[in-house]
Amino acid sequence: MPQSHPFKSYQQTNVQTADQRTLIIMLYDGLIRFLRKARQKIDAGDIEGAHNYLVRSREIVAELLATLKPERGGEIGQNLKRLYSYAFDRIVEANLYKDPELVEEVIRIMNTLREGWTTMKQVEVPVAPGTMEHKRVNLKT
């Protein structure tokens, strides 16, 4: 039986097989895309369209917040939590006032965070000296 939506199947497989870093980058990509569309809708006077894209953007930030474990990330984790919370609040405010400048502010923040994630590379290091087990560690390049 042929699939009616092969691209959706590809996307689903891509998400299910992606590592954590790739998933986070995918969330940033979707968030930035929705924010840009919201900005376009605001500029076009399409209040409902802007609202829909801002709600979707807010949901992605909520997902980033929900999956973040700041207690394990130390200072970086705490800073990310603050940035995500700030972005969430700005999206809510942008939706309330349909303010394109607030949308642009969140886009700039998320672009910067995305860039940080994309410049990290993964390396394998031994779990314990003398063992063949490895774990992935993210290092900045």
C-alpha cells in the first residue's frame, strides 16, 4: 500500500532516529520558522494567522523548557532556562500586542542559541579507563 504522505514519514523517521543535539536544533529551526511566519502575518494584518504561529512558537519554547534539566547543566542549564522563560514571556507579549519587534527579539535570541548548538561537535570518550565502553560528549569547536 503506497504511503499518502512520504515526506511526513521521512520527517517522522528523521525525528525518531535523531540524537538529542539534532532534535534541539530541529526545535530551534521550527521555532524560528514559525516566528518568521508570525512576523509576516503581523505585517500583513492577519491577526488570526499571527496568533496561530505565535501559539505554535510558544509551544516549542514550552517543550524546550520541559525537556531542559538545568540541575544537570550547571550554570549553562540555568542560563538556558532563563533564556527560554524570557523568550516564552516575550512570545506571549508579542501575541497580546501583535508586536513585530518582540517577535524579532525572540528570533535573534533563538538564532544565537541555534548557532551555539550547531558549532558543537560530538566526540566519544571512554566511560572508564581501560574499558571499551564509550559515551558521547559535546564539545565546542
